[in-house]
Amino acid sequence: MTNINKQILDNLRAYFVDDSLLPIKDSMLEIGRVTDFKLVYGETYDTFGLTIDSLKYYFFLSVLNSLLAETGTKTAGTVIVGDVASVRNKSVDEEGVKKQISKNTEMQSKICATYRTALKFERMSDLFETSTFKEALANVRRVFSESHEMADLAEKTVLKNKLKQESEAEFQYSLEEVALITGYDIKVGPKREINYDRMANIVRKSLKRLPLQGFYLKPTYPLGLQFDYLLKHPEVEKYGLTPYKAGSNKLQNFRVVLGKTSLNQIEELIKSSFCPADITLPNAVRELYLTGLLAKALITKDLGLLANESNFNLPSGNDVIRLVQKYIFEPLEL
């Protein structure tokens, strides 16, 4: 791996990655030493649309995929479209969500073509019908029946008020989620998914496979709000919002939704956002800027700009708007 690519990985780790399933240093060093890597990120949806935060995950996965490919490593990046999981909750507008997923699919195709991401979008409903998934699910269920540790982790994947219901169903949904990811080597996602990944590694260990490497990106925060909101909602400060669901915590009016939120609206949200200089503090404007920076690297085919640490300094709000406009809104014709 070249020095430039090592610097890019260091910057990705410093500015994008919040935590990892394995020690970050060891995980990053392993990248480029393996001849075949499969990468995955999965998401579910609501009725509000595709968020710009989803773009950050697509772009991060794409950059990681490209860096691996440059080393001669055979790579494949997959985004699992959780169509089944999106409508499992009986309280959701099933028809509305299904219609939105169809619209999202069109946008995702446009994103892949525009940014040449080489990512493959796979519907959960289609994966469920494959022999690969069915075999994986059988392995997951077998290990689950023998592992108290895995049972304890499964309980942590569900809400407390759903625990009795899920337990009676033998944690079917959680085990299906685990079965979907056990065949991958690198998983990118929000940190709230860590217990699924820990379960997957128990299964992988039983199959004598190397551990899944989980990279958890920095939390997604709402734009247009001050720090007092986070003080009143400590769970949002700690874990952030669900990146791929615009309506997470009913804050859809404080998110950027592709094709719905205008540049003028983003400008107003930035003006009223908590924007600290300390990079360890929650900063939705910084996350928006970093998404724009990844977009620029992909559009210009210049991943080298991610090696220059000065490019990660947060500019003015107007510069953030211009970056988003030039490298996201204009290419995607939003």
C-alpha cells in the first residue's frame, strides 16, 4: 500500500470512524494484506426519503473499496436494501414505505452512475431467497442454540418493550440480520449495530473464519439545533440519529433529504446549528462538509485530496454550501 493511501486511511480513521469492532489500528493495517475482501453496509427506510447521511456511508464504502482495489485486492462492495426490515413494525405506513423504497432505488442507481461507486445494491427480500442466505441462517441458528453469549447479545439488539415478543419468536429478526452479514469481511455502519456484528463474529469463529471488521462512522446529528437539544436528549448525543431514516426522533425537518431539502433550506439550517471548533464534539455541519469532501474526491477521481489533512479543516458555512452544491446537488440534478 502506498504512503498516500496509508495517509488516506489514517484520515478516514481520524475524521470519519468513531469506533471499530476490532482495534482500529490493527484493522486498518490488515486492509491491503488480504487478497479478497467483501464489504457491506445495510440500511432501512421510512417514508421521508433518502438522506444525505446515507451518501456519507455509500461514499466511505466506495473509497475504502477503491483503496483496496489499488493494492490488487479483489473487492466487492454491497449495500443491503432492507426492504423487508423497513416494514416489519406494524405501526409503519407499509405502502408509503414501499413506494419510497422504489424512489430510493432510482436515486441509488443515479448515485452509482454519477460517482462510479462500483457498489451493488441488493434487496433483503431477494437475498432471503438465495441458497447462500439459507445456509448462513442455518449456521447462525445452530450456533445461537449453543451459545449463551450470542443469546445475551441478541437481547441487546431489541428494545426492552419488545424483548418478550422477540424472545418468543427466538429472535428471528436478529438472527436474519446476522445471517446477512456473516459472509462479509468488512462492515460499515452506525455503532448501534455493534451487537449484530459481535454475534456474526461468534458464528464466523465457529466456522474458523477471520473476524468481521466493523467500522462505525461518527454519529449523525440534526442540523439547525443548538447544544441544549443534545443535553436534553443524551441518547442522541451518544448515538446520534439513525443515519438512513430521515424521520429518526421525528427530526425530519432538521435533516437533508435528497430531492426534497433545498440549498436555501440547508443554508438556514447551517446558520442555526451548533458548530464547535472541537472535532470531538457533535457537529452536524462538519459531517455535512465531510460528505461533500468525499463527493468531491469521487467526482474528480482524486482520492489523493483525502491524504491532505488541511482539507479536513471545516470552512465557513457558505463554503460548505458551495461544496455540497457543486459536488452533490449539481451532479445529481437535485
